[in-house]
Amino acid sequence: MSLVELHAIHKSFGELQVLKGINLSIDEGQVIALIGKSGSGKSTLLRTINGLEVIDDGAIIVDGKKISDRDADLLGLRLQVGMVFQQFNLFPHYTALENVMLSPQVVKKQSKADARKVAEEMLIKVGLADKMMHYPDQLSGGQQQRVAIARALAMKPKVLLCDEVTSALDPELVNEVLAVVRQLAEEGMTLVMVTHEMRFAREVCDKLVFMHQGRIHETGDPEEVFASPKTPELSSFVGGLA
Amino acid sequence: MSEFSNWDIIYNLLMAARWTVLLSLTAFVLGGLVGLLLLMARTAGGAWVKGLVRCYVELFQGTPLLMQLFIVFFGLPLIGLDISPWMAAMLGLTLFTSAFLTEIWRGCVEAIGKGQWEASTSLGMKFTQQMRYIILPQAMRIAVPPTVGFSVQVVKGTAVASIIGFVELTKAGTMITNATYAPFTVYGFVAVMYFLICYPLSLFAGYLEGKFRHVAR
Ligand SMILES: Nc1ncnc2c1ncn2[C@@H]1O[C@H](COP(=O)(O)OP(=O)(O)OP(=O)(O)O)[C@@H](O)[C@H]1O
Ligand SMILES: [Mg+2]
């Protein structure tokens, strides 16, 4: 049984149909790269998996349990699925440590001491042991994004969703963030990441999903898919990147 | 006619100024609480609730404070509720304050980026938790200057309560003038006292602004 299963997910914004029947299963420990042109629906798909967008039709099944669109179910979904954003979205009025501690305390009702222990552990994991007391505006983009990853991890999600987590970074800061993601992948974290870093996708991901006009157009092993794309759309997408 | 020394004038004005301060404080605190509730309704409520709050705000922003006081003071007795000048002034100013603060704070909440809502939602927070830990602390920082600016308006606004016979600073000034025939002196003191109430508020605003340094760029 897959950890997360998406069945015929449909989502529209007004007249605009953005997801037109997405089927995807995410296995435990799997690292999936989601690629596709701008506007193909990658972010929207990720956001539905975290309950940030409510789907119009279809089903999201986590651990064999169907998620309804009731608030309680959506909250439950978010506890199992973490998300990291392109723009970091750290809380500017809290230190790095407080950013990571907040949700475990407030949402999971952990004691301050427990939350702090987990938060420190996560910040050490992303290489920020010496920046815990810094505010976001005292950190570089790469450091901020690593705090954001630690913040999501502190909730102990089963799946971590990453939406173009390096796109807002200066080129020299990209690698420190990718290194953290790679480390998570190696530790067995289940990951779904929207990325334009094709080399990284090839090296780290188990499965490549190519989205085109709101549908999954092609999927497969990254090496194979890159070497011999079956559809002209993926072919031209990969060609355009080279 | 008894002789009034300057000290007598100042003493009597000071006694009355206590009521100005009390009225301002009450209106501001109660208005702030009501304003906060309205802000929550305006932020989280359905279309209906949002519309109602907007009408409320428009109503109080679109009419003079004096008329609002008249309507409370002369209107409530018509439906059988007798109301003292103090109660009328307090009620009127509270409503007035809540409408303006709701609107000021709504702007501050809306200035907090969508990313803050999304990040906190994705971490499993509920609306009240997001408001309490993420949105309001940041909105408050932006809200300090306009809120304190408005509190000065409330203090000065209490002067209209003199029209319905509530003896605060301005009304006391009028009464003393009638006894002393020295309007320039008396109103000069009145003005100084208003200034002494309002100026510290501005200083306080500066202090608060320095206190929360880290907010969204
Ligand atoms: N909240 C929204 N309201 C209206 N339209 C939206 C909304 N969110 C996304 N869209 C539209 O849905 C389509 C898909 O958007 P989405 O962000 O999922 O694309 P994407 O594949 O992530 O693109 P990019 O690579 O540029 O991030 C776009 O046409 C976008 O304009
Ligand atoms: Mg996107």
C-alpha cells in the first residue's frame, strides 16, 4: 500500500481547469521529482496534497484513510504532510529556534522543553547549530530555507513537499539547500519536489513525473525518462533545458 | 462673583481632566476589544458577516461623532432606556473607536503576506492560532503608529461629550469661563492640558515601535 494515493484529482480556479484528473501514488521512502512547464499545475498539485487547496473532485488517501474536505481531516492531513515553499515564509518575528519550536508547541501541544529539544535537533541536522538565536532577517536565503526545512521536519511529517525550494536563492546558495534535501532522501524521507534542478532530480530522485496542461503526461525512472522521453512534449521540455 | 485665581482654574480643570482621561481610556479599551472582535469577524467570517462589519464601519466613518452622540443620548430614551451623559458619551465613543480601529487594523492584517498564512496553515495551525502567534504580532507592529495616532483623536474627540452636558475638560473650561469671563486664560490652560495628555501618547508610540524590530520586509 502506498503512503499517499491520489485518485482522479480535479481542481479548477473559476473557469480555469488546473488539475484534470491526477493519479499518483507515493510510496514510503520514495523521492519524486515533479517537473513541467510554468502553469502546468505543479504547485497546485503539491498544495492539494497538503490541504492548502481543497480539491473539487477525486480522492486523497493517506495511509489507507480517505481525506474528506472537513476541517478536521484537512488538519490531520497537514500533520502528516509537511511543506517547504519557494519563498521560505519564515515567521520574521521569531528566531530560527522559535520558528521551528512553534508548531510542535501550539499544534501538537508539546512541552516547551520537548519542542526545544526537537527543534535543536532539526536545526543541527540542517547545519544551523550556530544560528538558532538569529532572526530570519539576519540569515542568508540559503540559511532561511534550511530553517524552513527544519521547521517542517519538526512536525515529523510522513511526507515532505518541496515547491521549488531553491528557485528564490542566489546561485551560490543553491547547493547548501540541495545538500540538505539529498541527505533527507538518503535517510529515507518520503519527498515530493517540484524542481528545475534536472541534474539533482536525476541523481537523487527515484521517480520523475512530468506534468503537462494539468495532467501527468509521462512518468518513469529519471535516468530513462531523460535519456529517451516517450512524448514529444517531454522531449521538447527536456531539450529546452539543455 | 467669587474671585478665581489661576490656581483655582488649574485645579478645577485638572479635576475635570480626570474625566477626559477616564472617558478616553474606557472608550479606547472597550473600543479596542470590540474592534478586535469585529476584525476577527471581518477576517474570518463569511460574505454576510464581512458585509455587516463593513456597513458598521462605513456608518461610523461617514457621520460626525457629534451626531453619533446625539443619537445615543436622545435616541435611547425614546426606546425607554434612560441614559446618563457619562453612559451616552462612553457608549458613543466606544462605538466610534471600534469602527475606526477595526478599519485601521484590517489594513495592518492585510499587509501581512499570504505566505505567512500558508506556512502556518501547512504546519497545521487553526485560524485562532495563526492570528495569535503569526498574524497579530506582526500586524501590531505595523499598527502601532496609526493606532496611537488614533488614540489622540479619541482624546480630542471626548470634547464633544461636553455638548450633551458631560463635565469633562472642555465643558469645565466653558463653565469656568462663564464664571471668570477670562476665556483666553481658561482655554489656554485647557489646550495645554489636552497637549499634556496627547504628547506622551506619541512618545509611547515611538517606544513601542523600537520594541518589535523584526518583521516582514
Ligand atoms: N489561487 C489561484 N487562483 C487562480 N488561478 C490560480 C491560482 N493558483 C494557480 N492558478 C493558476 O493555475 C495554473 C497552474 O498554476 P501552478 O502554480 O500550479 O503552476 P506551476 O506548474 O506551479 O507553475 P510554475 O512553474 O510557474 O510555478 C496557472 O495558470 C495559475 O495561474
Ligand atoms: Mg509553481
